[in-house]
Amino acid sequence: MACRAKLNRTRFAPSPTGPLHLGHAFAALTAARLADPGQFLLRIEDIDQSRCRPEYEALIAEDLHWLGLDWPQPVMRQSERLPAYQAALDRLAELGLTYPCRCRRADIRAALSAPQEGPAVIGPDGPVYPGTCRHRSMAEAGPDDAIRLNAARALDHLGLDEIIFLDQNIAPGLPHRLTARDFVAGIGDVVLARRGMGTSYHLAVVVDDAAQGITLVTRGKDLLDSTYIHIILQKLLELPTPRYHHHRLIRDEQGKRLAKRDDARALKLFRNEGTSAAQIRRQLGF
């Protein structure tokens, strides 16, 4: 008997920190198009409570419904999942793979500007952390510390010489590869929990995708390098690795990627000006 193919369960996971724009519409429509019926989920990434607003969450739902999208209830919210993130952090700490970091951005810039360091290497989260606090143990962790993954130790724990994954959209069929050495040098000790938040994007997305049974992750190609981080965390936490589809980005006339501050391209404004959802879908290639 032939095995039944796994359902494509996807998600769109915006942060309610501003209005959705054309780039968000493209991401949401891509996730919905690739999902099997009833398998497109909405997740609200609201862990940064200092920037998130309920009115923006309400606007997200309005915009997505206007585009013709629907999703099962209830909606998952990061702000309600702190115990799950803490459990994952505890597991990684038990393995001896995390350490507390007291460095601020200015400290990191100062450390990287030292003549012996050479030019700063830029990773998915900005300049690669130089390891200033790597000697510290979790027993020293305080409320003002971030928590970082010891990348070299994690890769050694997994016995990985390289991280490999396939993408359904970018060079499909050809593996994307990153050696352990290049991961340590080019991505480094990423933050797993930011000060005052209890988690970070990298940890939360891995834990939440597993909890929701996501089988296909769709997101912008700017996050392709982050996928290596997520695969390592999935392996460390013994969570399933979904398939990946990294799509193109929507850019302005100058070729710059759209951001939430680009209010002129906010979906709400298009709606108010009388643009139809069908026109937006056609404009984005749907």
C-alpha cells in the first residue's frame, strides 16, 4: 500500500506592531496557496509587549479576511506560551549548551572594533557575537541577561559536520549546505532568550512550529540563513524538521524591501482608497 503524502500545514505569523503591507500580503497568500484545505494557520508573534498593540492585531485579521483568507480558531499567541519556551531553554541548559550574556549592542560593537578582531562578520542577526560571555555558566544568569546558544558546543553535541536542507522554491532538489565551521564563524552564538521577553524569534518559531504541527514553513528568502539555526534547535530539542519554501520579497521602486513603516503600501490604505482584494492579488501574482 502506498504511503499517503503528509498534509501541507502552513502558517502566517505576523507581529502586531504595525499595519500589514504588500509584503505581508504576499507572504500570507503564499502560505495559504501552498496549504491543503483547512491547514493554513494564523499565529500572532506578540512576545515583544512593548511594541505590540491590540488594535494592530485586530487590523491583521481585518486585512487577511479582506484578502479572502480564513484559518482555524483559536489563534496561537506567543505571549501565552512562555512556559513552553522556558521548558525548551531548560532542556538546552541541561545539555550544557547555553550561557548568560550581559553584553549590550554597544559592548558588542566595541569588542568587534578591536584591531585584532578584523572586519565584523554579519550574520542573520547582525554582527556575529565575539563570545565575550561564553565563559559564564547558567548558575550566574540574572534578570538582565540574555541567553545564548554555544554554537560550537551544540554542533559537537549533535556530531554534525554540516547542516543540510532542501528548499522547495530556491534551487529545488539541490541541498543547501553549511559546514559546522562556517556556522560558528558566520552565524555564531545566537540569542535564544532576550532580556525581559523569555524567548527570541529563533527559539519561539521552532517550538511553535512543532506545537502546531507545521509541515511546510513558508517565509521570505531573507530568512534562509536562519533556517540553519532552526534545524540545529530542532535536532537539539528532538523536534520534527518541516519542509521549507523561501519566497521572493516584495520591494519598492528603489529595490528596497518593504517594512511596516512604509505606510503608503499598507493594506488598510488600499482598502480605504477603494482598491479591491482581487486587484491586490493580481498585483502580487495570484
